[in-house]
Amino acid sequence: MESNKITLKDLIMTGVFSSLYFILSWIVGMPLGALVVTYLAYPFCYAIVGGIVTMFFMAKCPKKWLTFIFTMLPSIILLIMGMPPITIINYLICSLLAELVRWKVGFKSIKGMKLSHICISLASMNTFLLIFLAKDIYYKMTVGVMGETYANAITSLPLWSLFILYASVIIGAIIGGQIGAKVLSKHFKKFGID
């Protein structure tokens, strides 16, 4: 019988997968972040691309609280990089939701993993939430890196665009979860995932 106790190996594996997922956010975000129009596609694209990493992580580490840790780790990195503390709130909510889904639907369930991936993907909305919750802070951070024109354009987004972005993340995460499940189907059988 498999133990539910978290080991050092589990924590290391979670850290590695979380770091890979975080690095992937930069790989997807850097080219898309060049223009405001393309940056709006970032949460959607990241949810698709991240599906393979999160699905493989959840199959490899099916223990309580590891999904929470996986999702929370990038927020700590972002804080160290200078993001405002409000960053933690979005990640905390998404992390708890992702973990709760796994508890309720099952740690060895593909359906639970796909639903959890949606919750994890919603954490990528953090930057866009800052535009509306901490506009001055976001403007200062952006103008120094991207310039005044870019900062003005991104901070002028209407509130309704946030709802479209959230919908795009959910759609992207559904697609990413499907792709992840398809690509990793042989591994899922090996890990006893159904």
C-alpha cells in the first residue's frame, strides 16, 4: 500500500516541477509580452502549454498538499522578484482550490487532475488582477521595463476584459488538460490513474 506521508523526495519533485512550470511561464510570456495585444493571449496560451507539466506532476505526485505547494511556490519567487504582497492572495486562492478539487474528485482521477489544472492555470491571472487591484503599483513596475506607451495601454484595459481573460484561461486549461492527458496516457496507466 502506498503511503500518503509526504517525503523529502516528494518535496524535491514538487519543487522541480513547480520550477519547470514557472520557467515555462517566462518562455511563453516573453514573446507574448512584447505587445499589449499579444500579452492578452498569454493566460490562454500558458494554460494550454502548462497542461503537460501540471498533469505529469499530479500523476507523479498524488499526495495531499503537494498540489497546493506546487501552485504556491511561484508566488514566493515573484515576491522575491519584487511583485507586491497582494500577489500571494490570488495564488493562495488558486492553490487551495486546486488542492480541494484533488481531495474531492480523487488524486488518481484524470477528471480531478484536469479540473485542478484549471484552478492552477487561474493563478496566471495574477498580473492582470494587479492592473485592476493595484493599478499604480502595476504602472510603476511596467513603465520601467516596457515604457510609458505600453504601461498606459495595459493599465487602460476596461474591467470587462478581465472576465474575457478569465474565460480564456478556463478554455485554455481545458485544452491543456486534454492535451496533457492525451500525451501522458501511457504514463497514467503506469501510475494507476484512471
